[in-house]
Amino acid sequence: MSPLIRLPFIFATTYGATVSFTNPNPSITESERRPHDSKTTWYTYMMAKYVGYIRGTYWLAAAAEITAILAAEGYLPFSNRILNILMPRGFINDLRLTPLSLIGTLLTIAGGWLRLKCFRALGEFFTFEITVRDNHKLVTSGPYGVVRHPSYTGFVMIFIGLCCWYGSSGSWIRESGILDSVVGKVFIGAFTAVVVKLMVSLLQRMPEEDRLMRASFGSEWEEWARRVPYWLIPGIY
């Protein structure tokens, strides 16, 4: 199987990740920002500030793999030099689709789609940081009529999908040789740790968000919580 078959899946997976890490609204103002009264609040504030670097890293990995594939197929000049840098092992045909990588792409696309639905449902009220905006309304329709934190459901789907995509055999991370170097191991390990910590911090935010919404909307929130008791997965959690 030609590595070219991976190209549309690279774009789809990277786009799904980009959606997850793209704020649909401008950053909140200083007057809207709540005190960083917990490590979780501080960490998500820092991630909202520097999330562009996470998006850039995903696109950098995508560009590296796409460039390597096109060079191997003879579409680029200086192909041998490019392959020596991007594929030091020299086995370009090891880049392939596997059942696990396909599952990863599907999860990432589905999670990105769910995140987009949440962005549209909340509109101007969707923010990366915990806050209640002026004239804030409690949105209980769309995905918020199924679970109370569907955007986090989407994020978890994307996180699992990316783990499957990048961690499966046949991926550029696994097959290029980047993990054979100390620098590569340190970079990939540090980046993975940052994203894992971000996911954990987001999940830890759910009770904090519920407390803020309950304090802001009172009986309206309580009625919604009775109708929609689950945080992430209907009927389970």
C-alpha cells in the first residue's frame, strides 16, 4: 500500500485536533477573568493563553509526514536529503494505515464535530476559561440537552483518537526514527505530558463549572441538572 493513502487522513486528523484547540470567541476580558483560586484554574488559563503552540505542533507533525511522503514519491526536489532528515530509518513504506489509526481518525473527526456543535450552541458564551459573561444565558438545548459537559466529551474523544493515530504502528512518530533520539523522546514526552495534564484539568473543572452555574442561575440550573444528570456519557457518567 502506498503511503499516499495516508494523506487525507493526516489532514482530517490534524483538522479535528485543531478544532479542539481553537477558541471560537475572543479571549475573555480582565474584568471577566476569575481569580486563579486553584491549580486547575491556573493551568487552563495558561493553556488558553498558549494553545496556539499546541495547534502548531500538530500541524508541524502533519507537515513533516506529508513532506516525507511527497519526497519519497518523487514530487519534491532534494528528496534524498529530505528523507534523511524526516525519515532517518529510511523505510518510507512503513508509513501505512492500520485499524487502530483509522479508529483514531474517526474518533478525532467525531470529537471535533461535537466540539463544533457545542461552540455553535453556546455562541458567544463559550470560553476556554471559566467565567459568566454579561447577559449570560444557560444553554440547555442541542448537545447540552444530552450531557452537561459535551464539549469535554468531544475533547476526550479527540484525545483518545490522537493517541490511536500517533501511537499506532505505521504512524510517522513510530516509524520515522524520531523516537530513537534523546531529543525526540524528550520533546514527544514533554508535549504528551502537557496535553494529558490539560485533559485532566478540563475534567477537574466540571464540578467547578457546575458550582458557578448553580450560583448564577439557581433553580433554572437545578431543573436542568435533574433533566440532564450526566456529565460526559449519557446513562453512564
